[in-house]
Amino acid sequence: MDRIALKVNKFYERYPYPSLPIKTERDLISKLHANVMGKILATAGLTTAELSGKDILDAGCGTGEKASYFSYHGAHVTAFDLCSASLVKAKELAEKFKLHVDFSLCDMAEFRTEKRFDHVFCLGALHHTEKPYDNFLALEKLCKPGGTITVGLYNRYGRLGHRAVRTWIGLRAGEDFGKRMEYVENKIYGRKMRSVHEVAYVADKYVHPHESYHTVEEVMGWFEKNGFTYIGAHPKTDAGTRAFLTQLKWMVKGNGFFVMSGRK
């Protein structure tokens, strides 16, 4: 692992993410989780019915909720993460619902396989790596011709206000995870976190040691350079000047995370 990966791994060993409160089958395939997954799939022009029999890669799978969701709907799922604590939870979740997912412990920059996939998903992971574009290049090569890649990233404009808060926290509490979390609880929330998921969510938002920021235009460039046709995004956006204006709206609304899909 490189220097950043070591820091990120240390963080997620302490705060496995997202640690969603999935206790029943309904929690996995309906409610809020299904709503979020539906929006992600829609960026690639997919529905759950189209997942059956497909080879899917979940790169940077965290605690495995998305991987299990794909498997539940009949996909052949390969998933990896650099954090062993996250993978323990991911495997427990899949076993809970008797789902098969091929999990492995691996840093994004070191993942290798001869397998090729119909759909590659990397949601909320590239921006926690030292070289996001290099890792995108490695992942896009794993797409079958006609396959799709879906990436979720922090937005340079939408995340601007939050970046200021993170900088302030760093100035007041330093880099220590525990001290930063204590500061957030005392000064921002005014209380202790109430669940494992809330701890994971708040830590990922305010305590994480490394994140990078990206634009719609940048990801469009990634697609174009590597033979991918843009399919869709969430929140919805177009290319060019309209994309810039849309991202300014995200800044006002505080929409700091966006998802984009392309077809090879």
C-alpha cells in the first residue's frame, strides 16, 4: 500500500463503512437502500431485472451492502476492499441472506484478475486513493466490450462548503481520528452518535484522512479518452457549460457526491 492507502485503511479498520442497519431482507432490497440503488443503476440505464446472470465487479465494496444487493438480484459478483474489518461485515451480510459474493482483501491499486465484467461499480472509493485516474484506468480495462463502468465521486463544487468545515475541524482537533470525532460530537452534533451506522457515516464525512474532488467535465474526459460513451448521472447533468451551471447549483444545495456511468 502507498502512504495514503495506509492511512485510509487505518481509518476504515476503525470505522467500517457504511455499516448500514440491514437486519431483514426488506432492509436489503426495499426501503431507502433500494431507492439509492435504483438511482445508481439508472445512471447506467439498468434495472434490477437486468442484473441476473451478469458479471459484476464492486471495487472498494466496504461493508458489502451493494455487493449483496447485486447478488440478491442474480448477478455473479466479485468484490474487493482494502479493509479487513469492512470485509468481515460484508461476508457476514452475504451469509445472513445466503448470497454468494467472491470477496477479496486488496488495495485498489493492486487488484488484478483475468476476469472481465459486464458492469463495474466503484462508488465512493476512487476519491480516497492517491491516484484516482490511474485506478479508473485499471478498472475500465476490466469492462467487457459493451459493458458499463459507474463511478461515484466527491464533487469539487458541491463539496466546497463541507471542505471548509473539514479544514476547520483539522485546525481545532488535528489529525487524530478520535480527537476529530470527539470534536464533531461536541461542537457540531452536540451529542454522542446513536448507532454504528451513524458513527460510520459521521466519521466518513468529517474524520476521513484523505479525499479528492472531481468534476463532471473531468469524468466526461475520462470516458472519452478511454472509449466510453456517457450514459447518465445522478444528480442529472449534461456536458459542457450546462454541466458547470448544474454543479454551481450543487454547491448551493450542498450536493457533494455525484455518480456517472459510461458504456465501453
